[in-house]
Amino acid sequence: MPKNTQVVIQSEDQVYELLEQLNKDVLSGDELSLQFSGWPVFQMRLTGDEYDSTITPSLMKGFLELQTAIYRSYAMARYNSPKANKLSQRERDMLTIRVKVEPGSSIFNIDFEAVLENLGKELVGKMDSKTILLITLGFATLFFADSGYKNYLDHRAQVRTQEVKSEEQKALIEHLKFAQEQETKRAQIMADVVASQPRLQTIAQFSNNAKTELFKRSGDAETVQIQGVELEGEVATELMKNARSKSEEIRLDGLYRILNVDSSNPDAFKVKLRSLDSGDIFIAEVQDTTMDRKFIVALQQGEWGRQAIRLQVNARELNGDIKHAKVIYAEVPTVEDSET
């Protein structure tokens, strides 16, 4: 593909093809820009007594969860932070969901083209072009791809089949199959992309939480159709039981400064970190006994030299608060990284 090429995204097929080519380095991403035209559009259709061009309070809560997940995912993509309060008012306005309710049964449409184009522009200068494209396309796919909803429901059906005790519950869900061969292949493409991009690992968690809430909150409808996937409200309710945990595992890889070190515990010491991406400050544990010695040396250089250091951090978050953080990798960054 020649340089200075604008790719117009008009379908989910194009997105997966680009993701696969970028992740396998078939495309470099240099001088490649994206324009979205007609995709992605989110559509949800509900039938039932309470769904005639209306929205119920329960479903409104589902849309609010979707809005929150989008805010936090954007904060993760741009600032490497799960905290929605990182967003400016301009960013919040740009990301605000505008739900259009159509006559007949309740049909809700959300157009997200402009948001994704703006996200790509905002990331310029913060990361390389390939990473920008992977995060922008990954963000879109995790929230809006039809195949994502099908694979998510298949996963929930497998989990619930193992959890349920009664034969009646098992009979309701064990025969369910939403994804076909094409969607299964796409799930693998997405899994490979997510594995290569720590920020997308966290965004995937937020996206699944939003899917959970939308299906759960629409369980009182006779039928629920989201992104072309249709099921009975009763089935949606059953599949979403126990689906959301209280806290989520997140990845916070990036450049940090070590503010101080607590070495009072001989088996593990703690470091107070400030992220150069987000400005977030939190405490992380370092397992001195299990971490490679070269990582420990890198941490010492970061502390003693008061210089930025590149870390891989696993953590859990609850309502935006970072908890139980652990440093799993450390290295002294390149000169180019340090100047970023």
C-alpha cells in the first residue's frame, strides 16, 4: 500500500483485514490514515409491551454503563488511565452517546464514526503509527463489531452451562450457538491484537462489562437484538448471571517515575509510582525474590538517577481506583522514550 494513503472503513470485514495485516506487519501503518464511513453504527432493537418507541429506566442504566465504559476506554487509550475524570469537557462532549429512538418496537441507533477519527488524531505524537491504528481499530471492534457480540454470548453460554445446577436452566442455554466459523476466526484475530496491546486488554474488560449491562438490563423484553444478534429476554437474563466481577484486572504499562521506595519487607518491596502518561500516582509491589535481577537493577537506576523507567504493571481497579498493583517487568528506556 503506498504512503499517504487514506483508508475508508465501511465495513467490519475491512476492519478485521486491516487488524490482521497490521498485527502481522504486512502493513507498517506509516502514513496510513483512517476515515470511517457508515461503520461503526450501534443498533439495538427490543420488542415487548414496554418497548414501543420508548426506553425503560432499567435500559437507560444499561446505556449509562455503555457511556461510562466508552469514557474510561478513551481515557485508557489516550492517557493510559482507567479514570474517566482524565477527560476534558471537550472530550466528554465528543464521546457523548446520542440515542435515537425509532418508531415501532424500540430501536436505538448510535453513530460513532467521528469519535474514532478524533481518537486517532489525538493519539498522534503519543505512540507510533502502527500502535495508533491498532488501538483505534481495536477500540471500534471491541465495542461495535457484530462478531464481538456473538463471541461474547458464546463465551457466556459456555460459562453458564458449567455454573447452572437445574436441568431447566441447562436446557435453556446449552444448545445456544451464536458465532459461526467466520466469527471464531475473527475472535482469534482480535485476541492476537489485544495480546499485543496492553491498553486494549483493559478496554476489552470495559467493553465486556458494557455488553453485560446492555443484555442484563434488557432482559424484561420479549426479544433483544444487539448488532444483529437476537435472543429472547429470558435467555439474556440467564446468560448474564454472575457475569460481572467487582474489580477488573488491568494493564498499566508505560513510562514512570519512582517517587519513593519502601523496602521494609525483605521478600517484596513497594514503590510509589507516577505515570508519565496519565499523571496517576499509586503504590505497586515488586517481588524481589521472583523478579529477574536485571529488572531490579533497572528499578534502582530509575530511583537513584531520578529518571523515567519503562514498567509493565498488572493491577486491579474498582471504580477508577488502582489497587493491588504489581511490577512484572522493568527496563531503562531508550533516549527516544525518555524524551517523549
